[in-house]
Amino acid sequence: MGASAKRKREKQKDFRKPKLKVGKAKAKADNFTNTSFKSKAITLAAQSLHTTAPSPTYLFTHHLSLLTHHSATTRKESLSYLKTHLPAALSITTPTTPNAISNLPTTSSLISSLLPLILDPSASVRAQLLTLLAHLPHTHLVLHTRKILLFINSAMTHISSDIRADSTKFLDWLLRASGEEVFSAGGWGVCLRGLCGCLGFGGATGGSGGSSVIVPKVQDGRVALPHLAVLAKVLEVGLAKPVGGEGEVGMGDKRRPDGLHVSYEAHKLPSRSNVYVSLGLFDTLGSVSKEGVLREAEPEDRDSRIRYLIGGAGRGVFDSLTLGLGRLKKGGGEMGRAAGKVLVALEAADREGVAV
């Protein structure tokens, strides 16, 4: 009888729920196997035994090569390294600084590696690139202004809205770095057409009328406001009146400088290159239209820019900007005030265009 009760209790043991107590570990199973282990040493298959660090020249070349890496994080980290070390190395104002090194990559190769990142799909990479460019000495960039403007124009006409939104940030930086040099060799028309597209003022025709304009929606104001600010800066730099020298009156007064001949203005040295380009003396046959009329030269000074914008090839862009900005101004608000300021500059250029 007793043995029978014992066997019954053993059979029920497997189905009995164990009682857990606070502070005591749960009992381990009968088939528990301990898989933990301890190691006193870590062995690497291969490791560098060099006692000297890589040279700065090697590091710059290495990080420039990583700018084409498929990982956006790697591209951003390489730009961060270049931002930290490259400006001091390129500095020419203090050649005796301990950070100045020799055998750096040429400025041309450096620009060629950095510019494609203006079209990078990652917003963080574009932001890091803009920070790096802002820290570079301007003297190293002036000679490459035309090449930089090509990539900025590609960004302003890019299919991605995010890249278009950041494109004017690079144009703003280029204006601060190169100034009026941006508008040479067709840059005036490129900047205005690109900004016109970024603002959504499309469908401009070549004449004075018939322009269909797509005005940005109100919810796109955060995107349109930076574009309007850069457009105002483009007009300010491109249409600014040159300041006269000492003893010389302003541009509005046609009197001669003090103490000089009355025909001084007609015989003084020109202030810009390619003064006689409008005559077409050294142009190719491609510069003459099918009708036999000489095409207008690319605007290089203030007066030619006004002529281009008011009565030349840029009249369609002027009409689109005027109509689009007028509609934005009527909308009021912060965007309306910004559009009104730009519209004032365009109207002033229109008034001067009659007398130019």
C-alpha cells in the first residue's frame, strides 16, 4: 500500500508547479549544460606592426578617394576630416604655421573630387560639403568659379526637390567667395534661369508677354524664402553700381574727375576684359544668327547685364520673375515682403534699361 502511494507521488511530480521565492535563483533543469567560457587572450589573424603614423599627404589622398564610397556615412566622415585639416594646410596667409604641409593634392584635383557631392542624394553629406567649402581659402577657388557654377546649375535643375532646395545655398557661398566673377562667361543668365526654376516660375517665353508662371504654394514658403534671399543677393551683386575712385564723381553724374581732361571718359583704360567683343571681330561663325544678325555678347559688366535682362535674351526670365514675384507679393506674409524687396530691384533695373 505504501509503495503504491509513493509511485503515485513520483508520477505527479512532473506536473507540479514549483514555488518561486524572492531572492533565490530558479532551479536549473536536469538537462542544463553550461556553455559559458573565459578567454585570457585575443589573437588577431593580421595586424599592423608599423610604429609611425601615416603621412598627412597619404591621409588627404585616402579621404579624397573615400568621397566616392557607396556609404553616405563614410563620405560624411571623410568630409569632416578634410574640414578639420585641409583649410590649415591650404592656408597661404601663414605659410610658417606648423599645420602647413607640402605635397598636397592640387587644387584642381581637390575641386574635381568635391564638386560632384553637390548632387549627392544624402542631405547630411551636402550639408557637410557646404561647411567644408565655407572653410576653404577663397583664393584657391576663384580660378575654378566657372566649373563650380556648372555643378550648381546642375543642382538647380535637378529632378530631386531636396537637391534643388540646397542648390541656392551653394550659389550663396559662391557669391561670397568669388563675387562678381560668378557672372562672367554666361553666369548671369545661368543664375537667373536657375533661380527662376527653383522658385517655380516656369514657362517663360522669349517675348515681353505670354509668360505662364507657376507660383509656389504657401506650404512651400520655407523652401521659397531662401531662394528669394539668394535672388536678391544675385541682383545686388550683379547690378551694383561701381564705386568711383578718389576725386571722381558717382556714376549718375557725368562730370569728369577733378583736374583731368574733359574727354577723360572716352579715352581712359577699360575696367573689364573683352571690351570689343560686341563687334564680333574674333568670334566664330557660330556667333552669327541665321538671319545674319550678330548675337549679343555674354554680359560682363553692369550695363550689359541690364540690357540682357531688359531687352536681350533674358527678357523672358525677367517677365517670369516680375509676374511671379508680383503674385507672391500679393499673398502677403514673410514671403510677400521678401518678394517685394526683390521686385523693387527688378523694377529699378527696368527703369535704367531704357537709358542704358
